[in-house]
Amino acid sequence: MTNQMTPTMDEQARAILRGNDRGGYTVPTSGLYPYQWNWDSAFAAWGFATFDVARAWVEIETLLSGQWDNGMVPHILFHRPDPGYFPGPDVWGGVGPVPSSGISQPPVAASFARRVYDMDPDASREALVRIFPKLKAWHQWFMDWRLDQGAVCITHPWEAGRDNTPDWDGAMAGIDPVGVGDYTRRDTSHVDPAMRPTKYDYDRYIWLVQLGRRLNWGDAALLKQNPFRVADPTMTFTLLRAQRDLAALGRALGEDVGSIDAAIQELEAGAETLWNPDLACYDARDVRSGKWAGCVSNASFLNWYAGIDHPGMVAQYDRITSICKYPVPSHDPSSDRFDPKRYWRGPTWGIMNALIGLGLEECGHTDRAEALRQTTGELIRDHGFAEYFDPLTGRAAGGGTFTWTAAVWLGWTSPSRPKGAS
Ligand code: DGY
């Protein structure tokens, strides 16, 4: 029973956003992630828009203030030094206007910008005019440097946001992290190491950062020399969706969106190159070896979010949701690589559920969408605003008081979310 002293879930979620606000940008959670992360900020903007549209635009504009000359928007902006995180700005050696990492992240910002704009067009127009060319240049950078047969590739596991997913196991095994040297991880001092990537993973993460830095983050040099290049469902589906949303925003502004429409066609064709017929699922494809990952992941189910309906994916979705109480797990629970607590090797993530749910609803799978909204809401209500959750028990895992989980609550699962939020 609630009494007047107990804050409601909405109040708690808003307090998390306010508490993680560092002035113009929001950290994912204090301690573990003390900087501005790219896709976390896009979700934060969604959450802010439910009670403060102006603050939502500030979040997106601060993110885009870190855009590099080549159009890339980095995955971390190190606005203020913090020794509690590794690898920091000195390790990355980013070459943009704000100290940053050297890779990008799933481009969901244009999609949330559209949502914020639709919630209050009058209050949003000026900000939209300012950010439109920046979003367009960022998307074009993906089109210029990251495509393989129209599918979007990552050059580092962190670029997809799904750091240690089994999707990359094959590509990671091809890296010999020779010369990586000594370093001290900080993440495992904030969170139980059993919930984080292993040292094997980190050696390769850091080796790839050192390679990028040696090449001064040159796109052409990386394309030639980086052994890690994987065509990824997360990137392909989110960019396809983001291009659709950017085209809609461009039309609202009276801009010429011909090049964006062409990109949409190229990405639609690219998405189909991720269909693994043996797995009967969208899958990651290692561009260097030509091998499939063989993984049913939560990113596989972003097809609906990208506007692609596929009967095979409905069958996969029903199978996966029937074998765990709190879907959608980041890796297939029937696989021997499934690990329910370890980050992207099993846990359920509220943000991925929100994207999957939005897509299911838009493609007409409304019962599935509503069921996912309900179980995700239950997960957050019963287990807190955690970074991720055990898909079998619902137990909270990773960091707590997490910005994007609070945003998902406010924008998608809260019964009192404002009209237009989702
Ligand atoms: C981390 O530090 O764990 C991040 O996922 C990198 O983006």
C-alpha cells in the first residue's frame, strides 16, 4: 500500500533523471558511467520530454556538440575528467571538439528527436532546425564508412552498445591482443564482476582502442586494417529507423530529403543480408570471415522497429518469450552460451524491450507489444530502475538508478505517460 510519503514510480523516475543530470547532459548512472553516453542520452531525452521538453532538447544538443568534422558522433563525451572510469579520454585520444571516444553508438537520437518534436512541435522547432543538419551528417557518415552490402558494421564491440554479446565471439577470437600492456579496470570496482565482461573481452576492447588511436581514428585506415568488422542488426535496424524518422522531420521542415530516401532503400536491402536462413533469424555477420554469429539476440527483434515485418521473426519471438518469464533476453536461453547475469550474454534490457515493443505495435502485433510493455513495467516496479535484469528471475543486475531505465518507465511503461510519448 502506498502512503503520501512514498514517491510514486513516476516521481522516482523523474528524480533519477534529475539526479543524474550533470548540467546539460545526463550520466547513465553515477560511478560506473560518469560521462555522457550517446544512446543513453537519446533515451534520457525521451524521459525528460515527458515533463520538460526544453531539457530534452538540451540533452540532444549537448550530445551533438561533440560531433567530429567527419560527421561521427562519439559514443562517449568526456565533458569533465573522472578518474573512476577506464578507458578515459587520454586512452582514446578522440579528435573531435570535445574530448571523446573514437567510435559511435546505435543512432537512436533522430528517432527520439522525432518523438520529442511530435510531443510539442511549437516548442521544438528551433532546436530541430539547429540539429537537423547534424543528424543528417552523422547518418551519412554511417552510410559512407560503415556499410557492407547495405548492412551497418561495427568496428568495436562497444559501438553496438552490446559489448560482450555472443554475436561477436567469432570476431573476437580472431584478435590476438598482443602488446596491450597493463591497465586497471574500474567497472568491476562498481559492479559484481560476474555481471560484467571478462578480462579476455577487455584485453580485446583495449587492443582495438589502441589500434584506432594509432590510426588517428582515420576511417579509411580503419576500414583496411581493423580485423573486427561485423555487420550488426542493432546498427542496421536502428539506422534504418532513424533515417525514416529523419526524413519525416526533414519534410516537416521543408528540407530536401532525397538522399535520406535513397539511404532508406539501401538499408532496407542491407537488412535482408542479415537474414541467416539456417538460424531462421536476423543475425550478425562477420565481414572479415564471412561467417554468421548464429545468435538469436534481442537485437534480432529490432526488425519491427525498423519497419520490417517477418513471419519468421514472430515465430522466434514466440519461442523465446515462452521460455523465460521476463523477456526479451539478450541471448537465446536455449543456447549453451546463455548467461542470465552477464551483461549482454543473457540479461533483459528495458531499452531494447521498449524499441522492440514500439516496433511490434507499429507492425500490428499489438497483443505482443502490450504484453511486453506489461512485463517490462512489472520488472521495473518490482526490481527497481536497474541497468538490466535476469530474464529468468527478474533480479536486478549491473548499475542501479539508471537513467535509461527511468526514461523507459516514463516514456513507455508508465500508465500515466503523456499522450504521444509512446
Ligand atoms: C563500458 O564501459 O562498459 C561501456 O559499455 C563502454 O561503452
